[in-house]
Amino acid sequence: MTTSPDSAVREFIDQNRTAFLDDLAAWLRIPSVSADPGRAGDVRRSAEWLADALRRTGFPVVEVWETPGGGLPAVFAEWPSGEAAAPTVLVYGHHDVQPAAREDGWATDPFEPAVVDGRMFARGAADDKGQVFFHTLGVRAHLAATGRTAPAVNLKLLVEGEEESGSPNFGALIRERTEQLAADVVIISDTGMWAEHTPTVCTGMRGLVDCQIDLYGPAQDIHSGSFGGAVPNPATEAARLVAALHTEDRRVAVPGFYDGVVELTDQERELFAELPFDEQEWLSVAKSGATLGEAGFSTLERVWARPTAEVNGIWGGYTGPGGKTIVPAEAHLKLSFRLVAGQEVEKVRQAVSAWVAEQLPAGIRHEIVLPGATRPCLTPLDHPALQSLVRAMGRAFGQKIRFTREGGSGPAADLQDVLGAPVLFLGISVPSDSWHSVDEKVELDLLDKGVETAAYLWSDLAEHWGPGDR
Amino acid sequence: MTTSPDSAVREFIDQNRTAFLDDLAAWLRIPSVSADPGRAGDVRRSAEWLADALRRTGFPVVEVWETPGGGLPAVFAEWPSGEAAAPTVLVYGHHDVQPAAREDGWATDPFEPAVVDGRMFARGAADDKGQVFFHTLGVRAHLAATGRTAPAVNLKLLVEGEEESGSPNFGALIRERTEQLAADVVIISDTGMWAEHTPTVCTGMRGLVDCQIDLYGPAQDIHSGSFGGAVPNPATEAARLVAALHTEDRRVAVPGFYDGVVELTDQERELFAELPFDEQEWLSVAKSGATLGEAGFSTLERVWARPTAEVNGIWGGYTGPGGKTIVPAEAHLKLSFRLVAGQEVEKVRQAVSAWVAEQLPAGIRHEIVLPGATRPCLTPLDHPALQSLVRAMGRAFGQKIRFTREGGSGPAADLQDVLGAPVLFLGISVPSDSWHSVDEKVELDLLDKGVETAAYLWSDLAEHWGPGDR
């Protein structure tokens, strides 16, 4: 499936690499942490910086969009092909980032990019600023190599500002802007590949439902000698809730949770099994000592194709030095559920809410907040646009491209549903890039491959994907 | 069980009340807050003031003891009976107090005693200076009423200075001074009664084993989309550990935990049930919406006579605003176990440690720290010294004396073990005295009852408790 690389594309990249990396570093310096209300100004600054960069790239239409619901701004850009038959492609990414602080254990300041041994370390380097940014040099390389003045496809770009906060207003945004966003295919650049030497295309993402559960017991912390053992303890009940989330074989125990789940086909299980998976290596990336998950599934199947329930945070009572013999007044949980194709967000939310209410004893009051949710999505292996993407990547990498899925979640499914277009994943990042963790980085040679793939893709799509396929 | 009051004792108290209260007020003005290193000088001044007061009372031996480990000073006093057959009694109390400040919401300065409507308001008025001090007038009333020049028992007094800081050096102190402290019975004056019109004697305290359990999973927080559902999550495992602590009927599920537990007798259960217990009132003091505890036991039985496991604190993962989709690297638990008579601290510690190790899956490393422990203690209802105490209180109150226990834990058990003597609780204080809270006070008429009980007790003990009972 590989074809020969394009020396004109490579030459253009070589000539423009330094300026491109300097530009990316400038963007990474903006701490666009969407989860932190105190950083709202930085998220806006990041959007404006990107809009300016896209204008410099050559996009004739560039707009900073206010997000409905008082959300953080997104950036939209459009570059029409000028050819009537050209397909319309919408590239999706995000410009907000996860929280990060030097004190968390970073070797360098997370918001002062550092290039060391061919890697650029910074929060957002891989997730997702680096991947959004390779499209800017990519489209310029596409034009330079083909001699065109506009891309072979009608190219649109939507870069949101709330992805790391669960894209709470993204659905409303794209519903409000459906006309401008209309596309024949959506390309998501916010995922990763199997490994540096095993390039892959992802065919689906899991969805996400997250929630915070607040449990309240005594009106204040009370003496555990005088009252302990005779009143409900919210920390104990929070723990019992978490324990009840899973059965002994680590299936999610919430009734109705698995309703509608699209089960893996034999072909998919075989393709997954073909990947050079080394469990010890995977564990070393996961920085974990052992695997543990739903009985009857491999590790890859568990993270790619099975729904899960995870505790992201738990707290309650005394957490300082020494002991304090109290029954705490409250306890809190942050839970998230990953969904797979076939599961419906609203049904899962209702199932979780109903289940929580049933678990708690008298004397424990609870509140549950379900702030955001992301739907799962999945593109069939034989889709023609998927074939174009596989060819473009094959040219960039000079290798057979394999298939994966993504365990994480993004707004891909919303785009698929609202725009009525298939979703492809062009994600050039490797597991060691430390998304959401300390020392996030991007491999500079992979950044090149991202630019190159983007440069080949528009020609291939225009050539191979006819209106009849849309 | 009540006998007639002694008019000589009452007369003596009436004649000396004013001077006694002035003296107590002077002591209460010394802010002997042991938890505050800046008050160490005040704690020492409090010890010296008490030593002087005990000399004025007539004790021929009075010593200020330095506490091992650089602890705060205790006061020891001794007044031999002079009769060869007399039993030896050690009275225990403490002269340090909880922190207090007017700004906390006190109606008056906590270290400037104020007498209002028959109550003296001051930090330490009930816990524990008032209760220590009634023994001074008590022994003088005993001498005045009996015409003796020395008490009917060999009377010893040990008043420590670190009780409100958890008595960290008390075990070492009494082991160092075992010979001087040797006694046939220990009387603790540092507890309370059921209510002003329901005088009671406490017959035991629960013990305490506390621990911190640290669970470690991935070497750092990892992305729950990429790895969640396939690696063990320390927050989940901490929660499962807590959930596994109790069975569905809220018994402690740690194997061996109940080994040796002295079960309640039918008589004790009947006596508890006789107390005028109002569950709604108890819940309002507990500030809780409902009761919950070990199946098959009443609320009073649960807090007084049953061992428990309680979560005092739990924390792990992300606890800030919004969500963070991680599998956290670590999670932590602070647990405490209340023990009842028959349980051994070391066996409970071993049972808990072994159980924790068995619960955790591969990939979760754990550490358990068991910093301190307090043993339980219990005096049988038919103990002759307890009968003497009940008779003395009955004479003072002119009422039937009932029985309670104390759900909290204190150094009583250490005294019992080190001195090999039974422990009795002579505590004259009511729940509204606001121990550890704002507007702590002592009811002056209850202070009288304390003096009176102490005055009757030494004669009764000398008369009814022969060497054969020791």
C-alpha cells in the first residue's frame, strides 16, 4: 500500500523546519489550560495566536469563534479549492491543554519548550498543538510540491478550546455552525500511532462520561470514639461505591451499562493480535507493574474496544500528618466512564445516576454532577477515505500502515453525527509522548511525518475519493 | 445502692466552697495548652501551681515530674494512710488543656473564668482541671468528717501534662515510675456521666489502633483513555480495601479481628437499655442523619462495647476543579480501629497488616504505617472497688447510679497494664460541658458532687475492699 515519497515535499519541509519549530514553541508558551478558570485569558490568547498563524499560512478565511454557553474560544479557518468537484475536508484539533506545573515533576518548565535530543518537551507538544500545527506546514508543502495556489480539497480547520475539559459546549458550537463546517469527511488530528516504527491509522475512539459525586454525612467532622461505628461515614460510603463499580471479574457493575455495546468482530480481534504487542513494553510505558482489567479480553481490547469505569480522584477526611480520629463530614469522587460504539451517553448517565442513588445508606446525602460527555465513534475498515489516509501515511513512512483504535475520547463522534460525515484519524504521536502526564513531548522526526502525510493526503483524497463515495 | 449523705462532709464543703472555687479559678487562668509549643512555659507553671495547691491540701509528698522524651511535666503526690492494711489508690487526671481562643466564638475569655448562673466557664473547667481539683477538697472533707489526720487509703495522685496531645510519653513515664505509682486500684477522673440527672459510672474505654496505608500504582499519573481499564488503579484499590473492611452487615471483615472480644453480658445489655436514650437527640449531637453500624447491636452498644474500623481520611488522584482523566499514581488511607476488652493491640495490627497485603492485586505496591496504639480496658460490674465507687456516688447524688462505657480511648489501659491494677472511672461531667469546644464549663453543683463522692470513697474502699479482693 506504500507509494514513493515526494522529494519536493521533503525539500520544502527541510527548508521551513526551523521557522516552523520556532512558531510551534511560541504557541506552546501560552498556558492554555481550559480546566483552570484562571487561565481563560491564556486560552483566548492561544486562539488569537493560532488565528494569526493560520492567516500567515495562507488561509483566506480565519475566524476566532466564541463558543456558546460562555465557553472558551475556538478557531475556524477555510481554504477553498476553487474546483467544483473537490471534496470538502474538515480537520479537527484543539488548542487547549491539560494542567501542568513544574512541581508535578517536570524536568523542565512545561510552558517553556525545551528541545533535547530531537524531542521538544512542553505541555501540548503532542496533545494537541503539535498535531494541529503540522497541518500548517503540510498544506504549504502540498501547494509547493503540486504547484497549486489553493489546496486540492476544500480545506477547513476547526481547533477547539475546551477539549481537555471534556468539550462541554462543542456539540452546541458545531450545531450552531453546521453550515460553515459542512464537510464530506472529517479528519481528527488528536490521536496517536502504535509506535515510531509501526505507523498505524486509528479507526475509532471511545466516548467519555465523567462525573463528580459528593457525599455528605455528619454536619461536621465528628469524634470517631464517640460516634464511630454507629453513624454512616461518607469516606467509607465513597469507597464502597467505588468498590461496587466493578464485579470480581472487573466488568462494570452498573446495571444497563453494557446496553448496545458493539462487540469486536473476529477480523478486528485478529488485526489487533497481529500488532507487535509486547506486554512488558506496554507496561513500561504505562509505568505500571501489572495489567488488570475485564476478564476475557486482551490488554489492547480492554483499552480500545471495551467500556470502562475509572476513579480519577477521591478525597475526604483528614489527610495531614499523623492521625485524627474523626468520622469525616464529607467525601468526594471523580469518576469517568469510557464508552464504545453503540453506547449512548444519556443512557449511561442515567444508569450511573440511578445506580449511585441506590447504593447509599440513609444518613448519606449525595450530589452528582455530570459536567460533560463525549460520544464514541468508529469508521469501518473498508471506507475509501480511510484508504486514502492509509496511502498518504504509507508514502510518508515508507511502511505498511496497520490499524488501531484509540482508548481516549474526543469530540469526533459529535462531528460525525452533526455533519453526517465519516471520521478519520490522522494522529502522529507515540505512547512515550506522555499525554496528560509530566514531560510531555513530541518527536521532531514524527512531526515531519505528520507534515508529510498532510501534504500527500489532499491530493490523494481529491484523486481517489469521488462524489459517488461521499 | 444509695446510702444516707454525710452532713459533716456537706458542712465542710459549704464552709470551704468559696476559697476552693477561687483556687480553681486561679489554676484555670493558666493557659496550659499542651498542643502549642509556645505554651510549654504555661504548662510548667500549671504543674507548679498544682504542686503548691496539693502541698496546701496536706499531701506530704508532692513532686513535679519531668516526662521522658522531653515531654511536658506531670505532678505526682502521695499521702500514706499510716495503716498497714489500707489499700493504695492512684487517682489519674491531667492539667493540660485543649487550645481555646475568644475568637473561636467563646462568650467570655476562655482563660478568665466567669461564673454565670451556677456555672464556671473556662477552658479546662470540666476537662480536666475541675475534676482533678475536686479531689483536693474531697480528701480534706474526708478527713474532717472522719476525724482522721491521714486518708483511710494510701492516696496517690498522678496529673499528666500531655493528655490533650495524645499522651505520647505517658507509657514511658509510668514505666519509669512504676514503683512510686504502685497501687491496688486506679481511679480515672477524666470522663463524664450520662446526664445531670442520670449519674453514671463508666466501666471501660475502647482501645485504638490507627494506621496509614499508602498504595502505589503507575509510577506517575497516566492517561485513563490510553491505559484505564487495563492496569490496576490505586484509588480503586484503596476504595476496594475500605469496602472490604466491612461485611454487608457492617462487621469488620479482617480475619482474626474479633479474636478474644469480651462479649456483652445480658446484664450489661439490660443496664445499657435502661438508660434514657433518645436516638434523635443522640443523632443531633452526632450531627448525623441516621445511624448505621454492626447488625445486632444498639447504638450505645456499637459505640461503647463493639470494636470498629473507621476511615478517618482517604485521598488520591485529581481533586481540583473540573475533571482530569487519569489513572492516579497513588492513593492513601488513614484508618483507625477501636478495640474492646479482650482484643490485643499487636494481634490486631498483625491481622490488619496481613489482610491488607492479601487484598491488593499485582501492580499495586503498598506501605502500612501503624504509629500508635491504645489498649482497651474494662472493669467487671461485680468488682468490689467498683461497688465502693457506686456507693460513694450514690451517697453524693442520692440516686441510683447507672453504668456506661466510653467509646473513646485514653491512657487508662496503660495504667491498668503497667500497674497491674483495675481501673475505675470517677468522672463528674455532663455532655453539655463542651469538652474540646467553645464555652467549656463546669456545673458548680456537680463540682460539689465530685468533692462529696471523693470524700465518701476513701472510707468505703478501706472498709469494703479487703486485701483478699486485690
